[in-house]
Amino acid sequence: MINPYLIAFALGGPEVIAIGAVVLLLFGAKKLPELARGIGKASGEFKKAQNEFKHSIETAEEEAIKTEKEEAEKPKS
């Protein structure tokens, strides 16, 4: 079955060019480098936060597994 959301947001070459032209008209040529830098920094911060979150989840999983193994190895009284 075809996903309607995929069709609605599928952008081809002409659409990307049209969006770029609209952005150029709205912000002007002088503001585009600042806008691109801001988007790049935001993207970098997002990826950094994503990696930190993933690392904390992996660390928590490893600690839980370690604790389970320690509990299983303890002699039952």
C-alpha cells in the first residue's frame, strides 16, 4: 500500500529549486550564509544530544545486565 505521507513530502529537483528561490527572496543573499550557519550549528547540537542520549541508554543497559549477573551469581541464603 502506498503511504500518503511519503507522497506528500517527496521532493524532486524542481521543488527544491523553487523552495530555494523562495528562501532567497525572503531572506536575501546576505542573510543566507548566516541562516546556513545557524542551521548547521543546530544540526550539530542535535546530533551531539542524540549521541549523548544513545550513550546514556547503552550505559544504563550495560549496568542493568551487570547487576542481573551479579544478583544471579550470589549464593541464595
